[in-house]
Amino acid sequence: IGVGVSFGGDGGDRRGLMVSLTLAIHNIPEGLASVEDTENKLATAVSLVLAFVSMLNIQYVLTGEL
């Protein structure tokens, strides 16, 4: 099930939230691993800012609100 498609139809809100949350939880170890790959604190800070901005963008696309 695609994330956008999971919100459609009867019971889509509940199913869409479940799909989105499981995808987010699945991505936590990958995000932590990418922080370990950075060589200095500036690169780590930039990585964290980009991850946060990406999260806001996804939230806006899914809900229309920030």
C-alpha cells in the first residue's frame, strides 16, 4: 500500500496513520546510521536540519498543516 493511497476509502484515516507511522518507525535506524556517517559536527547539524525540513514537508503534504 502506498502512503497516499492508504488514506483513501472507508477507514482511510486509521489505515493511513498506521502506514505512515510504521514507515516513520522503520526509517529511524537509517537516520541514526546516516548521522554516524558524517565526519564532523557541521555535517551532522546540516543532516539534522534537512531531516527536520523534510519531515515538515511530508506533514504539510499529508495534512495541509504545519
